[in-house]
Amino acid sequence: LKAEKNTKRVPSFRKLLRTSQIKLDNKLKNKQYKQKSAAKKYRKEQKKLREAVRDAISRKPFPLEECKKKQVGKSKKWEEKEEEDALPLDMMDEDDLKLMEDLAQKASFLTRDLSSNEPVHIKKRKHESVIEKYEKVPRRLQTEPEKELIHLLPIKDKTGIIPQAVEKPVLNVAHDEEEDTEDMEEAEDFNEEPLPVLTPEEMAAQRRQKLQERKMHIAALASAILSEPDSNIKKLKELRAMLMEQDPNVAVIVRKLVMVSLMEIFKDIAPSYKIRPLTEAEKATKVKKETQKLREFEEGLVSQYKFYLENLEQTIKDWKQRKLKKSNVISLKAYKGLAEVAVKCLCELLVALPHFNFHNNIIVLIVPLMNDPSKMISELCVEAVKKLFKQDKLGYASLGVVKVISGLVRGRNYDVRPEVLKVFLHLRIKEVELQKDSEDIAPKKKFMTYKEKRKNLSRMQRKWKKAEEKLERELLEAEASESKEKKLKLHTETLNIVFVTYFRILKKAQKSPLLPAVLEGLAKFAHLINVEFFDDLLIVLHSLIASGDLSYRESLHCILSAFHILSGQGDVLNIDPMKFYTHLYKTLFSLHAGGTNEDIGIVLQCLDVMFAKRRKQVSQQRALAFLKRLSILALHVLPNSSVGVLATNRVFMQTFPRMDLLLDNESQGSGIYLPELDEPEHCNAQNTALWELHLLQRHYHPTVQKFASHLIAGAPTEGSGALPLDLSQRSATELFETYCMKGMTFNPPVASVTPRRKDTFSQRDSFVDEELNKQLQQYISETVAHKPLDFAKHLKESSLA
């Protein structure tokens, strides 16, 4: 047991690697402090022994006569008392008297305090010889301080494992102090010398040289990591350490370069799966070298990726808090540029690595920045989230972003930018739902049961069928696509959060600037809302329109949302949407060729849902009124809007019967057309004509001319009045976007026309030349025949002259 206690456990090599330099320094300091304390304690003990020796030498035993002399000076009363107390000698035995005489010869007997109860030998041992006591103390040599051991790799032989170690010399503190003082003196002498003053050109050259060196170092580290990530994963730490560049001349640029370089490196070397931490059982099991190498690579990659994200987060926080570091290497203005680069890196990682570790942490960082006062940072984050929604096929990342956005809107009390909610419009839920419906309609393949096989197939056929079904099952299991049920579950949960956010805003913040984004989102996802909410939602939408607090654009979104609800599952509801038709009819004259021209696209969507998809619920009077008002609107908007409106009129004339009444000048029935009346059912639109089409026939845009001529002819599908296929097969919304003039260019482009005057003059000149040649030949022939001819008179009479 004693041997086991004395053996010191040797730390493993991995534990020594994990020990930081700071911890080793602290251990060394503690050891030196203990050595100093032991030396100080030893000096104190030596000092006490020296004092004890001096006291022993100064004290000498007194002889008997001196003691008697001292006793002479006593008072008489004391002597009388002693005589009274003393026993007479004749009353003592001879043996006792002899013993008293023997004791009287010793000085210790006289000097001892007789009243004490202690035996004589105790004080004798205590005071008899201090020198002998000092001599008994063991001698201590001045030993060297204990040296620290550095453990090396052990050696294994037949006897077992032999640990190897090397002594680490202890630093001489006094010598180090002397060296420090000498260094300080040298530094003071050096500081006394004036520094050389550099010109601005020399400073710029020095800065360029430093910057070039840093760039080359970054490039070397990055190329080494990308060439062999498994072997050079430790160089990521060296590259990440450059994020703390301390040279104020190049600190900002170097940090930006390192941020972008690390972002590109992580995008390249990150695996296509999420790395999970190993369990204790997995760590304890022995694995192959390749597996162990892969584990070390994954562990190092995840740790460095985590530290990198923490650095980016800290950079953004420092900029948001207007917080400077103690070193003051980077100015407060430069922090904005660093924060912008950090946000760009986070946005790239959000889109490029949605499957990797810490993706939810990136989402939590990016989503609040969508509401940042800085327009640039806000737009970067919004675009990144849009890209993530568009490319997210599974739905995990979209669900995480939607949860954080919903919490942000609620936490800020609905005081966020509308762009934060508009990103919901880019969710890929509608397409997946449509795809799922088509797949559910298709019949699924079933395998034959054992009874069916035995009844219908022979023995050989059953054998082949069994092998075929086994192969098909393996192919189905090996398919990498995500299960449709899991997708549907994720999308349902995502839509629930989106609708909860929308309904909260409709209920609690109807005057919020988020209302247009909410109405636009409801218009897109209305066909996915549960039927139970339809009635209440329509009431809320109508109350919003009737309040008059909405702009024309917001009211258009309300109308579009209402008819999306009614055109889908809302067909079963017995609701008359006449109020929404009336409001759209009233809103049409709010649009013009100015800033409202872009909202024609929403109007075209509303008309498509309200008339084309609900043709059986629309009366003829209502269709005639909208056809007339849309023809008037086509005169007041830009060419792309005119093309879209005329395409909608074409759908009206082909869908509803007797629309050609407006192509005739004769009135039908009683009454006069009232264009200013906002009730489409009572404006007597059948008593007017589409005279606007004759004006549109002379429009400068060729496509508008074609549509106007086509409508005047009665919108035929065949014959000379029919439209070309590229125009007839497109919807009104597609034509509106196709002929858009955002680039300030004509669509289609205007063909270059050569001047006709130049061509006619050139043709005329050639014709005159020919006639003159003929007349000249005739004149020569007449002159030769001696028949003079007045050539000038002939030219004058000629029409060519």
C-alpha cells in the first residue's frame, strides 16, 4: 500500500496537449511561491535557534556561597518565620537528615521552587542543555529547487510500459529580475533616441508591403486547408487568429479578408450532413485509424466553425453598441464596414449551409437584422431569407425562420418593417401542396398477396414474382427523397404560424403599416386556410374596406384575398360578394399612367378571379359595366397596362354572351349610360358603345393597335381578325409583365426607318439621266441629218424640265 501511495500517476499525452500555456505558467508560479515560502520558514527556524544559543551562553549556574550571600540581605521577619517553620533537627531521623545534607550540596536544590508540584527531572530536562538540543537538530544542506518534469511518449518493452520524462529547469527569479531591469534600462536608452520620421509616400509603401504580406499569408493558409482539409484542419485556428489583427494600419482590411476567406473555406469543406457530438460509449470504443482521423477532423471543424460564428456575432454586437475595444486598433467608423462584411458572411452561410451545425443560431442572428435601421444591412438579410425560402425543398429551415419572425413581430409589438412580413410570400408551400395533390390522385402500386400468387401464378412465375417484388422494395427504400407525409406536416406547421401572425395583426393592429403585407399574404395563401375561418375573415375584410382608412392598393389586396377564399374551398359558402365587385368598380378610376400604373397587375388578378373563374355567378349587366369602364381605363395608362386591360376585355367578350352589344351604336332598352355612377348593375352600360377602341387603333404602340382592331372585329378566334398565337395564348398578367417599360425602352423596339425623300430623289435623278441621254442622242442624230431642233425649247416643254 505504501508503494502504491508513493507512485505518482503519469498524465496522458492527450491531457498534456489540452493543457493551455496559461495553466502551465500558473503551475510554475505556484511552485516557485511554495519554494520561496519553504526557504523563508527555514530562515526563521535558524534565527530562533541562534537566539536560543545566545540566551544559553548568557545564563550561568550560581555557586552555593553566592546564593547564601544573596540570602543575607533578607529581612529579619523572613528569617524568624523560617526559624518558626523549620523543624528541629533532634526531631528528624538520621536517614532523613543525611538525605537533606546530600541534597544541600547541589545548587539545583537551593534554586528550585519548593512550592511547585513538578518533579525535579522535568525542569532539568527542559533547561539543562540548550546547546545539546541544538546539536540534536539534523543538519539541512541548501538543496536546489525541485525541477518540473516534462512527460514524453512512453517506451514499451517486455517488462511493460516505461514512462519517459525530461527535467524542466526552474527559472532563476533573481537572474530574471536582473535581466528585466537591464532590458528596461536598454529600452529607456532606446526610447531616448528619436524615431525616424517617415514621409507619407514611405508610410503608404510600408502599408502596402504589410498588406501584401498578410494577403500572401492568408492565401497560403487557405490553399493549404482546401488542398488537404483532414491534415491541415489545425491551420484554421491560425487563420482565425488573424481576425484579431493588431496593426492599426492594416487591421480593418486584414480582418475583412480573413472573414470572407473563412466563409468560403467553410462553404467548401463543410460536409453535406450535420455533425453530432460523440457519446461516451463511442469515445471509449476502439476504431480504425481512418475513422479516428475523420472524427478528429469533424470535431476540429465544428469547434472552429463555432468560434468563427462567435467572432462574427461579437463584431456585429460591438458595432450595434458603439463599443470600442481597449486596444483602440480600429476606429468607430471602421466598425460599420466590419459589421457589414460580417452580415454578408452570415447571409452566405445561411443560404449555403442550411443543413450544417449552428444553422438555427445564424437564423436568430439574421432575422432581427431584417428590421435594422441601416437599409443596406436590412436588404442583405431580407434577400438572404428570400433565397433560403426559394431553395428550401424540405421545409426545416423555413419553419425555423418563420418561428423567429413570428416571435420578433410579437415581441416588437408589431412595430417592424413591412419587408419582414413580405418574405412570407416567397415560401414554397403552394407548389408542394399542388404537387402532393397530383401524386395522391395517382393510384399506388400494390404487391400481390400470397393467396393471389398461389391462385393465379405457377410455381416458376411465383419465384420470378418474388424476386421482382424484392428488387422493387429495395429500390423504394434506397430512394433519397423525403417522405411526403413529413413534408406535409412541416408545411402545415409553417402555415399555421404564418396565419396566426396575420390574424393577430388583423385583430390588434389594423392601422399598422404591416396591413398591406398581411393582405397580400392572405391573397396568396387564402386557398390553404381552414373553411371554419372563412366567414369571420370575409367579415373582417369587408369592414376594413368599408372603414375608408385603406389606400387603393390595400383595398385591392382585400378584394383579391376575399375572392381567393371564395374561389377555392369557399364555393360551399352562400355569400354574395356584390360589395367587393362594387368597390373594385369604384377603385378602377384611381389608376393612371403615373405611380399607380404598377398596381394594374393586382387589378388584372382580381378581374381574373372575379369573372373568369366565377362566370356563372356574374350577371350580364355587371360584365357590360366592367367592360366599358376597362375600355375607358385603357386610354389613361401606359402601353403594357393597356395591353393587359384589352386582353381582359377579350376574355370578357369570349366568355360572356351578347358582349357585342357595345360594338353597335344603337341603344338597347331604356335609360342613359351613367359613367359616374359607382353601381355596375344600375349604370345602364348596354346603352353605350366602345368608341375608345377607335382611338386605341391609332395608338403608337403596335401591340395595342392589334388588340384594338381584334376587339372591333368581335374578338374572333379564327380568320383575318384573329390575334397571332404569341398574343392569344398568353394571359393578361403575362402580357402586362412582358411589355413592361421599366428599362425606359420600347417593347417591342422601334424599327429604324430610312428617309423616303432620299430614295425618291435618287430614283428621280437616275430617270432624268436616262431621258437626257435619249434626247441627247436624238439631237445628235437630227443635227447630223441637218434637221435643227430647238433643244432648250424642247426641254422647256418637257414635263421633266
